Amino acid sequence: MKRLISWVIISLSFHAVFAQTEGMALVKGGEYTPLYGVEKDKKILVPSFYLDRTPVTHAEFLQFVEEHPQWRKSQVLRLFADERYLDLWTDDLHFPEELAHSPVNNISWFAAKAYCDCQGKRLPNVDEWEYAAMADEAKKDARSDSLYNVKVLRGYEVPKTYLKKVGQSPKNYWGIYDLHGLVWEWTMDFNSIILTGESRNNGNTDQGMFCASGALGANDLMNYAAFMRYAMRSSLKAKFSVSNLGFRCATDVRVATSMPDLND
């Protein structure tokens, strides 16, 4: 009987993990050099993690607000979202039908975090997001490919890409879609990059990032797409709801450290 119970526990545990990571891609960890935050040519280790294959859609967010009315358009506290929150929605539970499979936008950091928390997940951190996003269809790190960088930049120039459906672009090396070309995406630590006194602009990091001083301390002066992402993040506040800003969730890779002894 004890052996049977142990098997049931193991089965339920694996089922829970697989259910939680359904629709997610495994990003195997490794070293990379971020644009900011480390000395030149220094690398940091990004542990393996799971990341949603596509951004969260309007339809998926609707299921969330149906169960958690405090995050509905008319009920959310202005402390947690500004007046543009879910701006394309006609009311608390409705949006234009054609947007169902488009990335949810006009979403605040607080709302994005709450959504991920309720899924048993979390927002990815900046390093995780950038690590996953440096891959193209064939390589883990395509940043040295000028054509790849041009493609990313051109995607940023296309207007109203947040109206497109998710999952229509080619998946990258990890099996992830739409990290570029639909919406900017919230990260857990979106405001973690703080410029030093070298920028001669202490106390005003937003201006420093958007001016040439934002290049000081950067590890890759040619990665214009990354500069744009860091500049975008530095301009945000957690309650902001922006038309071209959405999110996706991440979760840690859980490795069982102890299992029941089936011989007992």
C-alpha cells in the first residue's frame, strides 16, 4: 500500500509540473553578456527556465479577469493601473472579437504580475528575456548577425503590430514566437538598470537612456535594438498601460531533490 501511495504522489507531482509548463518552451541556461550591468566582456550565467511560447492574449486575460474581478477595467485601482488600462476593451468582459488571439496590451506591470502569479508562474527577468530573445530560428545567439538585428529593428518600425495574432511568425531556436515584432514585453525587473555618474545625469535615468549618454557603460554599441528595449523599459512606471506593451510568463525549472523510496 505504501508503495502504491508513493507512485500516486509521484504521478500527481509530474502531472502538476507538466500542466504548469504546457504551452511553454524550455530555454536551456548558459552564459551571455548583457547590454548593461557587467564589465565589458564579462558574462553572467542564466539558469534554465521555461518561457511562454507566445505572449498572453486578450482571450487568456479575459479568463483571468472573470475569476479575479479586481483586475477588471472598471474595478482596478488606479494605484495599479492608469486610465489607459485595457483601453481596447469595450467593457469589463468584452473586446472586439478579432482581438481574441492578439497580444493583450494596455496592461500594467501590476496586472501582468498578478496574472502570472495566478498561473503559478512569474514574469521573466530582464536577463532571461534578453537571453531568449537573442536567438533566431537557427542559433542560440544571433546578435552578431547584422541581418538579424536589422530584421528586429524593422519590426519595431511597423505600426500597430499589437493587432496581429500571436504565433504567426517563425519560432526561434527555443521554439518561442513573437519576442520581436508584436509588442514590447514587461519583465519582472524592468526598472533595474540604473546609470552611474558617468552619464552626468544622476537622478534622471530616463533622459540618460534616451540620450547618447545611454551608450556609456554598454557592452555592445552596435546593438541598437537592445538599446531601444532598455530605453523603453527605463521610461516605464509599474502602473503604466501602453498600447504596444504586453507580457508573457516564465517559470523555474523544477528538479526533484528528493523522491519517495519505493523500496520501503
